[in-house]
Amino acid sequence: RYRLSCDLLEERYADDPDDPVLISELAFTSAKAGDCARALRLTPELEQVLPDTGPNAHQLAYVYALCRQGDAAVEALTRAIAHGEPPELIRQEDEFLSLHDRPDFQALVAGAG
């Protein structure tokens, strides 16, 4: 399912490589499909083109966490929470299961729920 989505997004990306929403969707879907090489290739561009907001940092954290980039994921989540993303939601999201044993992640979402 995610691979097909990646193929469709890749076609759209080829037509409009400067669309930050499209780049974000392709990075996230690639990470969900297990194509971390592609997802992580897109993250530097995303860091530059996306406005620094809670939802955008949260989206980047998904990609980093799914691709086992724990330090980058926690850093992005720190920004997301600073911009108002709810720690209780973050703690419950399956995309962040790989972070649950990290003391820095636990401290970040402490007291949630």
C-alpha cells in the first residue's frame, strides 16, 4: 500500500519538486514503506523549506523515528512540543515506539496521560 503511494507521489514530485507539502508526504510515505534512503534524502530539503511550526516538526519527527534516527527524532519532537504539539498525543503514536526506551523521549513526554 505504501509502495504504491510512493510511486504516485514520486510522479507528482517529478512534476513539482518545489512543493513542500508534496516533499513532506513523499518523505513520510517513504519512511512508512521502509524506504528510509529516499525519506532521509528528502529531510534536509524539508528542514529548509518547511516553516518552523509544531505540525511540521512533528511530521519530520515521524520520518526520523520511522527511519531509526532517534537523536534527530527527539530534537524534532522537542521543537514540535515547544510550538504547542501535545506531548500526550506524541507519547501514544505508534510511529514513536522506537523512542519509548530513550530517557530523553521519556522526559519529553513526562506527565502526559
